[in-house]
Amino acid sequence: MSLADPVLLAAGLLVAAGLAWAAIAAARRRAAALAAAGVVAACQGQGPGRGRDRGRLGGLWFTIAGVAVLAIAVAGPAASVPVSRASGTVILAMDVSGSMAAADVTPSRLAAAKQAALSFIDAQPGSVDIGVIAFQQGGLEAALPTADHATVAAAVRRLKAGGGTSLGDAILASLSAITHKTVTIGRNGSAPNIGYWPSATIVLFSDGQDQAGATSGGADTGTDLAASVAEKAGVHIDTVGVGTATGTTVDVDGYHLFTALDLAALRSISQATGGTYHPASDASELDGIASSINLRLTVTNQPLPLAGAFIALALALLAAGAVLNVTRSGRVV
């Protein structure tokens, strides 16, 4: 159990301790006065006077106990309770390479990708954790998977175009975000075993323009090899094509480069992992992606406020003390 304000608890318990000390001192003075009057034997007997004294003292101790419990209540007690929920993980892998600044879709490829991603985020239930990977060469983690979809949407809105593209590294960076550990291809081209993650899906927004990247291990990252890692882990990759097949030119670092949508590359990735290809122009198709995710049962610890229960107990003790005082002495206190 945790306390929001231990100082209030200490103050309340000091008050209760003071009342207890005063009650004990008063009882001793009363016993001494009775002894001086020669009525000790009567007080210690089994007559009506003994019953009244017990009732009066019982009421007093109930009242003190109520004050002590109330002190705990005002300190804001809370317990950590395990709560299970069905959840899944979606990583939005956003291509922010220079070619995404092309304007063959209005107003630009990146703007269209961001709009499609935001529409997708809005359609997801709270049981789906969403993360964002903005990838150039090497992949750049922008937001870890979270149930706070507003934070994810803000990360998408901040994206800007610039740099190169490595689809293989984008997939590996997305798998790293899912598993919370770095996923790389070995120097000899061996694929790592990252376990089985059927509750996770990668949604890759790109024009498909690929430049071979390298992992931190130094080996070339082939898109096919990266996709095979995802496929063995049970992670589907849905690809979203942004751009047109006719293409256009775009200025990148002072050069005029021709760029067009590589539909074949994006379809190859999705087919290899059991995913689906979608055109960015049809964002409504993306809404059904979450329904294909196998949600997993997770357990998280959530705080359970206990102040109400302690207040109820304190009121019960104070009421019991008042009843005993009234019935035995005719006074509330």
C-alpha cells in the first residue's frame, strides 16, 4: 500500500495517540479518586457501575480508533492491483526520405502519408498500443508503443522529409520497438530469432524507393531478409503506397531526381509477411488492419484508491463509539 501524503498520516496518528494518552490519564485519575473515596471494591465488582464504566471506556476507545483510521484515509492510501486486458501493438513506420517531398500527390507524399496515418490512429481502440518509427537510413525511433494515441498523433504531425530510405532497416527498427530490444542482422547475414509476436503489426507508409542500408552490425540489410525476420516472428507488415506510378522529379540536396511509386517492392514486403498492400488514397481500408491483429492478454498494475474504504471504517468506529457513550452515559462524548 502506498500513501499520497504520509505527513497527514503522521499528524493524524499523533492526534489519536494524544487522545489515547489523555483517556488513560483520565482513567487513572478516576481510579485514584475512587480509591481515595473507598469505593474501589465496588468499581471492580460485577454490578451496574462496572457495566457503565466498560461501556463508557469502550465508546471512548472506538472513537480514538475512528480518529486513527480517519488519519489513514486523509493520507490518500492506494493499493497496486494487477489488471488484465487484451491488447495489441501497431508500429507506424513512416518514410521521411527526400523522395517523400514529391508533389505527385497533393500536397505531397509525406503529407498524404501523415493524413492516412492520423486517420488510422483515430480509428484504433484503446486496447491497441501504437508506436511510430520515422525511417531514413538506419531508422529513427520517434515514439514507443503506447495506449496514449494523442501522443502518437503528435509525433506523426512533427515528421519532416529529408535523407535516404532503407526499407530493410525500417523493418528492423520497427521490430526493435515491438520487442524493446535491438534487432539486427548478423555480420554473416544470419537472421536473429526474436520470438513470436502475433499480437504486433507493422504498417509501413512509403513510396517504396529503397536504398540499401546497413545495420549497426555492419552487414547489408536486405529488405527480403528483414521481412523474413518479421514473418518468422508472426508480425504482419501492411504496406501503404504513397505516390504515383508515373512519378515526378524532386529536389534533393540540389539535385533533380526522378522518383516514382515502387508498387512491386511494397507488395513483395506485405505478401512475404502475410500482410496487405493499401494505396494511401484509400485510408478507409486501413481501418480494418487492427481487426486482423491477434490481441494478447497482458497484466498491468493499476493504483486502487483506498481512502473511501478507510473513511467508511472510520465513520463506523466513530458511530459505534457515540452509540456506546449515549447508551451508557447519556452523552455523545
